[in-house]
Amino acid sequence: MDFQCYHEEETEGSEDAMFEGGVEWTLYSEFGGWSLEVIENDTHSSSDEPGRPSISGYRTGEVLVAGERRTLVCRVSGGNPRPWLTWHRRGLLLDDTTTADATGVINTHQLTATAGDDGAVYECRVNSDLLQQPLLANVSLTVYYAPSSVSVSGPSQVQEGAVVSLTCETSESNPPASLTWLVNGEEMSSSREIMSRVSTGGWATSSELTYVVSKSAQDNQVAAASSELKVECRAINPSIEQRVSKTITMTITSECSAFLPLKDGSLMLVRGS
């Protein structure tokens, strides 16, 4: 709004300004004419809390394979002053890099899925000076992975005609691995296979194999044509077609064989005719 007032003296070009209470007053004169200009200034910028965060790049329940890379993006709109975002995994800070674009504030975190990420919760936290507690959003990862190792236990020496028992066990995998036995390259049927949950969240698989060492191969008997027996246990994760195996070698002795003690304490194998 403008105010003008005139007086009898004719002066030229004087001006006076005042700022008070968020209002600027400018009083000037020109050729005896006084004008009062009032400009209201907004000295208080509005403040508001940020919105709820959203996560893109992964959906809870989606399956990742160990070694697969993903980019998780946490985004929030609004907020004055500008909020900042942080990524956390099992309570530990992963990433505090915050950037802004036309739609709001984002934090982008890249990850390579590992067996340890199966069941892990990735959490995005929105922090602001206006918030007493951070706003949260999270995703829980599902990761498929093969067992890292297989172990086979059994005797190192077997006698011809004996019944031999072996056990195969895998390290953890997700989903459970299936096991296959091979003796001298021939696939065998196991007597029992057990899958059990481990404390870290994956599955361990164990299997038992029982067979008879014989010169003739019948049913699940193995021909003892050579003096060695190679036993292999193969573990495969059926969902991702990744395989790991372990092979052991057992020495076959005949009924006429004997071990003779030597002076140094070792044993010598003596075969009869």
C-alpha cells in the first residue's frame, strides 16, 4: 500500500528508509511530493517434517543368488530443513551419503549378496532436526547359496567282503543341498538323508551310505577289482545348480592280508597268495 502527502516546500530527491518488525518503510520526496512505500517482508521460512521413506531396488521375499549385485535406493520427499538418510544392517551404519534430486532426498547403497545376507535386514533411517526419532523403512533379504564345503568320514582301509559305512555332511546352504554318492564312478543309493536347520539360518544336509565290498557287483555291492576304492559325495543346491564335492580313497585288503609291525612303530601290509 502507498501513502502520499504534500507540503509547501519544494525539495528534490530526499529519501529515508526504515526496517522494523518485518516491514520495510521507505519515505521519499520528489519535487515536494512525499510518498510512503510499505513492503512486508517474510522473515520466517516455514518448516515441516519429512515424509515417510520408501525403498526401491529390492522387495522383501525376492530371491537373490550369492554374488548377485543390487542397488538399494531410499527416498524421502519434503522436509525443511532438509533431512539426511542413513543405511544400517543389523544395527551397524553402512552408508550416510545423502544427495538430493528433483523429487526429494535419496541415499543409494550398492551391495553384493553373500550367504551372510540371507535373512539380514537392511534399514533406512530418515533423520531431521524436527524429529525426535528417525523414520524407518526396511527390507529383509533372501539369498540362495550352495554349501561351501562337503566332508566325508569313513575308514581309510577296508577288507574284502566287509560292510562299510560312510557319512557325508555339508556346510550350510539355502535351500538345503541334495547329496549323491558315487563309488568308483558308479552312483549309489544312500540309506538315509537328513536336512537340519543351523543357527545361522541356513540348512545342513547329511547322508549315510552302507555297502559291501565284494569281487562281484550285485545290487549295491561294489566290485573290488582294484586295490583302491574311490568314494565321492556330491552336494548340489537344486535351486541354483551349484555343486561341490568331496572324494576319499580307501585301500582294499584281502582276507589273506596282514599288517606286520616294524621296529620304527609303523605297519607293513603283507598280502598272501
